[in-house]
Amino acid sequence: MRLGLLGLLYSLYALQYGLWAIAHGTHDESEDGDEHLELNARQLSLDQCNFAAQWPPGPGQLFTSQEPNTELRQMLAEIDPNRIEAIITKLVSFGTRSTLSSQTDPVRGIGAARDWIASQMHGFANTSNGRMTITTPSFVQPAGSERIPNDTVITNIMATIKGSTDPNRVYLISGHYDSRVTDVLNAIDDSPGADDDASGVAISMELARILATRNPSATVILAAVAGEEQGLFGSTFMAQQLLEQGADVQGMFTNDIVGSSTADDGTKDPFNVRLFAQGIPSSESASTVATRESIGGENDSPARELGRFSAEVATNDATNMNVRVIYREDRFLRGGDHEPFLDRGFPAARFTEPHENFAHQHQDVRVVDGVQFGDLTEFVDFEFTARVGRVNLATLWSLAQAPGTPRNLTISTSVLTNNSTLTWVPGSDVVDPNLAGFEVLWRPTTEPFWSHIIPVGSVTKTTVLLSKDNVIMGVRAVGKNGFKSPAAYPFPGP
């Protein structure tokens, strides 16, 4: 059918060109005629490509991004680059924040940094009318690992705002407040850690300040964790605690190295931030992975749906940023605090600046041949960090105010059919008064982002006139307030 239509288009073009050639006296083998034929042949080729790009046809409307509403825009405008700078500068002032440094010195070491962060968080909580609580869960990491030579106390600082309608559904933002130099066991020398990762902690703290006076529908946690440089110990402890508590963590983002917009060659890229999103989940069983691969679901893990969601709600004029989703768990040879959450089945992703300068990471502070090494405050772009903070806030608030992501989504494979029947359950443990209905999303299998929306109303089963063989499908929840959840991806069902 497609070849027949293309043949018809070509015949019509040939007839049109022949009439044009006769009218212009070029119906011969002149050079001008050949050039015109070549140009028009190229145009026909482009037309054929455009025709092919629209395949497969299907129901619904073109996908449009969620725009921030008035309340969210006001919140985004409250993020203050000067406060970001003050937080980073203060954290650097503690000299070293090595996890192995002093826990008791009041002015130097990780203990002093921990106490200052906690005191600031308590100050934010005092403005919340009881909505925000501050906790500092600690544990002793026993000696024995390569980077923990002695029993070491590791403490996280968590600011939690309990959800007003769906408190067990949790979204979390973190940064790590420990730092390091070249030798990860060096707890004595200055280790400023301005970019890695005072920048991420500054975002957690600034969001805690702003959200303290707000009332999210789902629970949000703003965290500063320790032990990252020694082996992700703080985040592992936090993820395990949440798992044991039965928390429904539907999204976690870590901000790690989000303070600089300048590459090692001096190139500036101040309006992009990378978001690393895992493909096949590390928590899935071998049989589930095999099923996912057999149906082409490698790019539709919960982490990648979370990444698509962030790009949708946080790439706009209110953040003045572009979220660049990277289909990879993390950079080569690196890791981050999102990984323990992924390992426990929680959707998680990592924000990182677009270009890294490795002379300013994990380095002793020194000058070599006129080149300054070390993770110093002078290399941080506070305006850029504030914009990354806006990306986080736009993402976090849009998640917390939307209904939960649909669960147990299946696509019927009981019979051969060119239609697709989807079944799911709502994504909350409670009846959500904000839930208005659901939408089916779809896109061609070769496209990275959703292209079409099919509103289906307040149902938990629907049949769409679209072949599951030709497209990727998902389902998302729609709130009465206009906020929409990330998509869920269907596995084969009855």
C-alpha cells in the first residue's frame, strides 16, 4: 500500500514536471532542465522521508509538555543564587568534609558540616507550621572495606514534608556533603568540595527552605547524605531504611557535581544539565529482564520514564534550562547516590553538569605549571547551580502534586489483534481525590520521547485502535489540578 502511494506521488510529480517543462521551454536535455530535475528529485526524496517519518499513523493528539502553573512559577522564582553561594561558601569553610575527618571538632571536619546543615534545616522547619520534620539518622560503618579503615559514624540529614493526601508516596532529592582529595583516605588536608558536592547539598537546602511553607500532596524529602566518596554508604542506608519502612518511593534524584557550566577547555554551556537514567533495571529478575528485552522495553524502565518526565516539566522558560536525558546509569568509571535506590527497585536518576573539569574533582589543592587544581569555590557558577535547582523543584513539585504513576500495567497478548488492550490500577495506596482520569501515551519505537496522547477518562482498562507491534505505549494519571504523572510501561498480560 505504501509503495503504491509513493508510486502515485511520483507519477503526479512527473506529470507536474513535464507540464512545467513544456510551459518553460525546457522539455529537452538542456543543462538547466537537468539541474531543475535534480533539485525536484531531491525534494521528492525529502517528501518521501517526511511521509515515512509520520508512520505509523494512529489515534490521539500530539504530545505537549506540561507547563508550570502560577504557583510553581512563583516558587521557582524564589530560588536565590546568592543563597546558593552562601551555602557552598560555608560548607567549603569547614576545611575538609572527608567522611573520615573529625566528628566532634566544632569548626573543622564533617561533624561541623553535619551540625551546621542540620541547624539550617531546623530553621527552615520552624517556618513550616509543623509540616516539616528534621531527622539525622546515623549508623556505624564498620572497618573492613577498602575506604573505611576504622569504624566510622555516618549521618544523613533529612527534611521531610509529609504529603497532605498521599503520605506514603515519596519523592526525594539528595546531595552528598562529604568531600575528598586525591587520596580518598586523606582526612587531614583541605578538601573544599565546592562542586562535588556542596553544589548538590545547596540545592537540597534551598528547596527545603522554599517547600517548608508549602503543602505537597505526596511526601517530599530533601536530604544531605555522607559517605558517598567512601562507597555510597549514606545513600545505601537511607534507601534501605525507606524500603524497610514500606515507603512507596516513586522518584529519587541525586544532584552530584551540578555547580559548574565551564568545561576543561573553557567552553561554557550554562543552559543545559545532564540527567543520567538507567535502562534495564538492576533490580529486575533474569526472567523479567528477558521479557523486557523481548518486547523492546529497554528504553522504558521506571528510571527513563522519570527522566522523560523531568525533561517534559523542567525544560521551559521558567527554569531557563534544557534537561538532557542521557540513556546511561552514570558516566564511565563513576557512580552516585541514585544507585542504591535503583538496586532496591526505586526509580532514580542523577543530575550532573554538562561538561566536567577533572582538575577540579577529587584533587589535592595545588598549582602545577600555572594550572590551579582543586574543587574550589571560584570555579562554581552560582547562577547555573540555581537554574539546576529550578529544574529539580519543577520536577519534584510536578511529581508530588500529580496522582501516582499507574501500577500493574499490562497489555493483552491473549489473541492476535491489531488493537491494543491495556489494564492497570491507580498508583496510590489511598483513594486520591485529585485523580481525574488517565491518558494513554504512544510513540514510534525509534523515538526517545512520547509523541501522542489519547485521553481515556476515569477507567482502568481501555482498548485503543493501535497495534502494539508498531509502537511503544504507556499510561499516565491525570490530576484535577492539571498535573500529570510519569508514564508506566506495560508488560504482557492476559
